[in-house]
Amino acid sequence: MPVTPAHAAYGPDQTVSITVTSNAGPSIMLAQLTGTLAFDDGNTKFRYALRLCWGSGSYPMPNFYVSVNGSTVLYPTQTGTAAAPPGCQLSLFLYDGEYTHSTTLTNVTLYVTGGWFYPGNTYNSRTKSVTYDNPYN
């Protein structure tokens, strides 16, 4: 019998929930990144299903990026929109995909940045990050 190659399988989804709020002037929710990410047991891939909320008092639109193993930077491509929940502007921005790394994948860090003006025309920005460890290594 021929031997079939082993296929990596994804582990359980890890919940993503990062909220960025202003730290000067009135308290404003600037951005919220929610969803899931999961690592494969082959130690080289992860998949993500993320939703970015543009907070009502935030300007310009918030952004996020992914750092893989603390060195490789990934900017996920927007894959769609959904109706904005209360507190969010325009739409909920959807980012769904999969990433394959060239070496062992040990962790993924999500960085979310939102901006606001306070006082007057003074621009401020704030970034929050959360690291998710690969449970398979």
C-alpha cells in the first residue's frame, strides 16, 4: 500500500479580542479587533478570521498588523465587510486568511492602532498588542 503524506491539522481556535481606547481627553473606543486564530500542528501555519471595528470617535481608520515570531510582519488583506455594530463607524472590516511561515512558527502578535484628535487639532495615536503562542511547540 502506498503511504500517504501526513496532513497538518488545525488546533482549536484561540479567541482574539483587543480594544484600543484613548488615554487623553474623554475616553473613546478607537478600535476593536475580534475573531479567532488557530495554529496547525505542523508548526508552520496559522489561520485567522478577524473583524476590525472603527470606533465612533476615532480618526483616521484604525489599522492592525501581525508579527510572526517577532520578526516577520504580515498585513492581512481585507476580505469583506459586515454591518457595523453599535459604536463602530461605516462597516465591520473582515480579514480572513491563512499564512504559512518558512520556519517553525512559535507565536503571533497582533498590533492594533487607533487615532484621535485631542485637544483641538492635536493628533494622538495608541497601539495595543497581544501575543498568541503556538500550543504545538
